[in-house]
Amino acid sequence: MKKYFYCNGKILDSRKPAVLINDIGLLRGYGVFDFIRTHQGKIFHFADHFRRFTRSARLLQLRVPLRQQATEKMIHKLLRKNKVREASIRLLLTGGPTADGLSYTDPTFAILIEDIYTFPQKLFTQGAKVITYPHQRLLPTSKNNNYIQAIRLAPERLRQKAVEVLFTDKDKILECSTSNFFIFKGDTLITPRADILPGITRQIVLRLARKKFWVEERAVKISELAQASEAFLTATNKFVMPVVMVDKKKIGKGRVGERTKWLMKSFAEYVEHYR
Amino acid sequence: MKKYFYCNGKILDSRKPAVLINDIGLLRGYGVFDFIRTHQGKIFHFADHFRRFTRSARLLQLRVPLRQQATEKMIHKLLRKNKVREASIRLLLTGGPTADGLSYTDPTFAILIEDIYTFPQKLFTQGAKVITYPHQRLLPTSKNNNYIQAIRLAPERLRQKAVEVLFTDKDKILECSTSNFFIFKGDTLITPRADILPGITRQIVLRLARKKFWVEERAVKISELAQASEAFLTATNKFVMPVVMVDKKKIGKGRVGERTKWLMKSFAEYVEHYR
């Protein structure tokens, strides 16, 4: 995490305490966030991220104290002050201090500048593994702070050399802990539509995919994994990442597929030309 | 909240920032807590609360940095420093600062001293209302910080003049957002056993109840509410609180029942003699 961050009207030093112990975000996990990054120094799809952030907030009856334009201006100020051109940006909004652990009045709104995490190149050339776990995120269409399962499962995921946990609900595939999930059956790209976080990268990839493939946004059964020829996931910091193994089972031939490669390339080009 | 609290080896002023912005408890809701109170200046059932706290922590792969005895000593020190004899005590443990939003090494452990919230006497003499909502808490046997639903539903609960939200899962009753739930059918006391937080007050009340009633700890169907003659809930700050209405339906005759009164009295006596 970079030195300077914004919190409730001030630019503060991230190495010093900034939050009261009775913040309802800390005592009760009551908050939402969004995670954005820059490409060529531009904040990638900021309007989409800010709209989603506002929507997440509304689901928790919270209001973002800064408007879109002011937030964008502040992010650029923080990037300059932290002397970075490319970075990850985290927006955080909690209910703020609480007297009774239940009610709140003055929200805590922060903007954090973080290093971009780069995944090993091998994952993109040879494909990644994911493991499944039955879990339905609370209020899944909102990016709320409740990531207990993702964090709790991280040691087991690492032990199994998996890049993500794919959450399932009964016989259905939902999403990964911080990524959306897709499969190809021949020329048809399939991805869950409901009970997931509507990813920004997901949206762009679907738009690109429609040029070349059939696209189905619908409930996806776990059993369909056996019929999939290719799979991949999308996320702000993973772009299009091929998936060649789910638990102990190969997807298709267990190699990065041609259709996924085309999407990886298309997305990379889209990002490269983003202004 | 009282002025002085404990955090990672220090006694701090609760009106000043104490927590780093990148605490995983704040960014990801990754933490557990416990809530205790004093009676006659004694910490009520501290060993039970501390054991549960340790168990909640373990479910999140966290370790409580202070032992039971040292924690108890620190609570008494905080009570003296805050010049209070009777208080509520909150233990809080998060993963601590995180660089990547996923991993952590140095936990944040805090002890907060809070005012005791006293519920209106009317709720005990005339009985309370609860509203139902379908929700299964994450890792329900642990007291983790994920209280998004309880807080989100608070405005609607208050609008309906209800004291609690009773969570249901499919056709079953589980627990309230911060209380356990019980019904009487004649001389049989019935309360859910699985997928709930094992309340300390619940345990004591069940022990007292066994002297006089049949006790069944088992899955309870929502449809059984219609057959219940009495109902009540238990919590550290609510003791035994009679419930006379669930949503728009009366429990029994809609009055505080004799069996519930007996338990309220027994628990009050137990508390009075607690040393």
C-alpha cells in the first residue's frame, strides 16, 4: 500500500492509525468497496466502477460522500502525491463510528492507492487451477466487505496451488472469490448471470466475445464443467486468465484453448488502446 | 463507548484513531468478537465467553494473543481506569494489517468497555415483537464480524416496532440477529440446536429450564410457531425477553406466559447470586 491515502476530506499517511476502534466497518464488517486500476495512467472504466460502488453502497443504505468527478480528481491527486503512474485503487465506504454496534451517522470514506499485483506469466501461458467450494456471497450483486470465506480458504487454495476459489450453490457454478468465471462449449461462451458480482472486466469481455462467439448469460450447472472445452476467469488484476483445471479435473484437454487465447489478445488490445 | 480501551498491548483513548486503514478487519470484515457484561462488578461467565471467543478465532485461523487470565486482568484494569463497575465488554480480534487484502501476520486484538444498554421495561412486562427474515449467518457457530444483514435490516425492524430479526432458513427457524430463540409447547421448551451461535445465556437458561420442563434442542419449523403457547429470546443484554408476536401473528394468547415468567425470574435470581 502506498503512503498517501484519502479519508474523509484529508490526505493521510497510511502508516499511521486513521480509524476509530468503534468504526462499524471494523466492529461489524459493515462496508462496501471497489477495486480499480490504471492503464497508461488512465483510471480504467472509472465511471463503471463508481456506478457499481454507488450501487453497492445503496444496498447497505450508505451514501458515497464524494461525487464521481471529485473522487476521480482526488485519485489523480493521490497518484501524483504517491509518485506512481500505474496503480491499483481501492474505494472504501463504511457506516463510520457506532455507539451501539448497530447505528451510525458519519460514514468513513477512503481512497487507497496500492501496488499492482502481477500474476506469474506461467498462469497465462499454461493456464490456472481453481478449487470449488459451496458458498453464496451475501448480497452478491454488491461488492460488500464480507470476504471471510475467501480469506479463510486462502491457505487451502495455496496448498492446492489454485489461483482462485470457485463458489458453487447447490448444483450451480456462481463466481470466484474475486473473479467471474466462464466456460466455452465449442463456439458458445457461457457464464452465470444471477447471484454474482457484475464484473467490469466481465462486461468488456462479453462485449468483445459477441463479435466472434455465441454468448449465453444463464445459470451454469457444475456438471457442465465436464462438457466444457475451455474455461477462464476475469478480474481487474487478472484480465482474462485461462483455467485448465477445476479441483482434480482437467477442462477439455487441460491446455489453454484457442478461443480463450483470442479473448486474452482482444482484451489486451482493448486495454492498450484505452484512453 | 468508554474512553479507555486496550489494543495490542496498550491502553488507548477511544476518541483518537487507533487502527490502520489497511486492517483486514476493516477492508474485508475479517474478524471475530465476543460480548460480555458484568453483574455486581463480576465479569459474567467470563470463562465461557473466552472459550467461545477462542473457538470463533480458530474458525478464522486466528489466535487470541492474550491468555484468559491476562485478558480478565486487563478487563478489570479497564473498568477501574474508566471508573465503572457495571459495563458491557467487547473483545475484538481481526487479522490485522494486510498488504494484499488477503494475507495478514499481526492480529489486532482490542478490548472495549461500553455502556450497558437497558431495554425498556415494557418489553419484559408486555412482551416483544420480532420479524422474520430468510438468512443463514456465515459460519454460524462463530461470532464473526459479519453483521451486514442485522444492520441493514435495523431501519425496517424499527419501523415495525420489533426488537429483533428472527432469521429463518427454508422452513426452519434459526436464531435472532443477536439472540437465541425459544418456544414453549405446553411444558416442553424447544430451541434450535444446529447452525446457530451457542449463546452463553441460552446455555444457562436451558440448565435452569431442565429443573421444571422438558427440553428439546432440535430443528424447529416455522410452522411450529402457530402451535407455540409462549416464546422468548435470550441474549447477554436482554436476559430472558418474552416474545408475544412474530411478524403479524400472535404467539399463544399474545401475552407473556407463566412458564416464560418463571424462567425470567429464575435467571434474574441466578444473576443476582452470581459471584
